[in-house]
Amino acid sequence: MNHTIVLVKPALLKSLQNLQSVSTVVVLRRKVRFLRNRILRTSVSRKSPIRKNQFLISKQFLSGELEQIQQSRTIERAGYYLSRLQKSLTSVKTAAINDLNLRRWKEYDEVLTDSLWILKKRDSSGGHSAWYWGNFIPQIPRQLMLRYTKKGEWILDPFAGSGTTLLECIRLGRNGLGIELSPSVAKRAQSALHSIPPHANSTVEIDVGDSTKMDFSKPLKRRGTDSAQLVILHPPYHDIIRFSKRRTDLSNAGSTRHFLELLGKVVDNSLKVLDRGRFLALVIGDKYNKREWIPLGFLAMNEVMKRDCILKSIVVKNFDQTTGKRKQGALWRYRALAGGFYVFKHEYIFIFQKK
Ligand SMILES: C[S@@+](CC[C@H](N)C(=O)[O-])C[C@H]1O[C@@H](n2cnc3c(N)ncnc32)[C@H](O)[C@@H]1O
């Protein structure tokens, strides 16, 4: 919520109720203009704690709603907008899969709904230090959790790496279980999780293990739950980065086909613990091999589509280039012009819903 202000709820509701009894558009406009100006003058910052009869609201949202009432041509139309605003202040409407209040959907500026994500800057707050080569930016799990989970639900991340998903779980009050093949990476991720203040109601942990073979219900049960409500998969993009020398590491798969087989096993294991109707997100990019573009993203997407889920969205996200590649920008441009290809600038987030 941007530019939130603190208002006294009963007073605002009373003002709105009084507006309902106005019988001419001219008078209504004057009264709404007066109320709107008063709200616009309300200070944005708040220092003291919110009292019982007070509440937080986006100044932009409230001002916009009042402006719409003010601009209505008929008293009936104005009454409709007024009732809608009253409802948004007195009742909550949420979908079964998240905490977004649909009565106040205009306030969620942060939540993305388009399929093209241009995320400019990595969020480096809240314990994220980007020490791990091959991590994703925190905004990815954050967006997914805001859309597909409620507070207190469980997120499973079978390729946990540095624990980016898990840190976001803490910040958003969700529970998270991460599985990571490399013990040293898991250990460092665990200490990052302890570096930020815990959330009172969330359990967030990382286990060492091979996600191609793991029965995720066991570690989940140990934490007191039978299932997860969101799965976030961020596997190696095959062998673009070799994460370890371990045979079971997906980045060491001998061929694209073998990589997809291993990924399929992780998807199977994940779907076993994912609740029906809930979501699985796969974050992956393509690769280049012997002067040929390998559409790893779409191949991986097909692998998931063979399972019991439907494809809900394909998100294309701008790719955060490594510093090395950025420095070699001119060289890559030359190579692209000479070699007849385009330089990678995007990756995918495939979003599936379990049937
Ligand atoms: C792309 S990285 C994930 C990065 C993570 N999202 C982050 O922000 O740090 C993929 C991770 O999968 C791990 N991995 C590879 N094969 C695995 C397997 N079979 N089971 C569990 N983890 C595996 C790698 O060690 C690596 O840390």
C-alpha cells in the first residue's frame, strides 16, 4: 500500500452515510469535494501507533474513489459508487488462495498481474545479500506468494539454494520448507535465515537432500503439516551453471533429456504434497549449445504439462545479466550480429494449477 494514511473509521463511515442522504448531484459534488480536500490534506506519515478506531488506507485509492463519486452525472450512479466505497471499508472479500482483499484491489500497486515482468532492481533488503551465483531475485517468490498463498500456509522450494524463497516466507508470514542438495550451501542459507528477525507465526527451514528422490511429506510432517499450498521450482538451467560435482545435481545431467527426466521426478514428488487447486511455479531460462538455441524453458514446461495440472500463465521476466556479461555487452552485440542470434535477456515463470 503506497502513501497510506491513518483515518478514524467511524468518522469516515458517518461522512459517507451522510452523503447517501443527499438528493441532488450539485450538493453531493460540493460535499464530496470538501471531504476529498480534507483527506488530501491529511499527513502521509504516521508516527504514533494506530488506535482501535483508526485504520490504514491508501490516500490515492480513497481520493480516486471520491473523485469518481464527485464526477458522477446522476445521483443514482453516485449512490452506486458510494455504496461500493462503503462496502470496501466495512467488508472483506478474498479468494481461496490468497489474502488480497478484492474489495480494495485498487490498493495493491505492488502486485503484478501482467505477463511481462520488468523488474529493474534486486531487492536487497530483509537479509537478501545475493551471495549465491544462480539465485533469483526476491521479487519473484514474493510476487508468487502474494498471489498464491495466505499467511500461515506452506511453501515448498525443492531447489532452495541460498534460501531466497525462505527469506521471503519470513517477511510475509508464510511457512517455508527448502530442500538443497549441497550441505555447505544449505548451511549458509540457514544462517541467512537466522540473520533477520523471525516472524512470530512462521516456521522456515532448509533440509539437505536430493529432491529427485525425496518424499516431501516426511519433512513436512515433521514440521506439523501434511501438505504444501505453493511449490516454487527454480532448478539449474541445465548445465549453464554447474552447482556441484554431485551426480544427482540436475546441473550435471548428461543431456537435455536426462535433465528433463530428473526435473520430472522433482515435479512428481512436489505434486504429491501440493494441495489440489493450488499452484506450482517453475522459474527457468533457455540455453545455448553449439550455436543452437535450446528452448529449455518450453521443454521443461511440457514436462510439467504431462502431469495432473493446467498451465495458468507464462510470465516472461527480464534477465538480470551477470556483471561479467554486462561488461562484455559490446562483444555480445557483435557476436549476435555476426552469428544471427539474439542475446538472452529474459527467462520464464510458468504457473500451473494442480487439478
Ligand atoms: C538455480 S539454483 C536455486 C537458487 C535459489 N532460488 C536461490 O535464490 O538461491 C538451483 C539449486 O538447486 C540445487 N540442486 C541441484 N540438483 C538438486 C537436487 N537433485 N536436489 C536438490 N537440490 C538440487 C543446486 O545445488 C542449486 O543450489
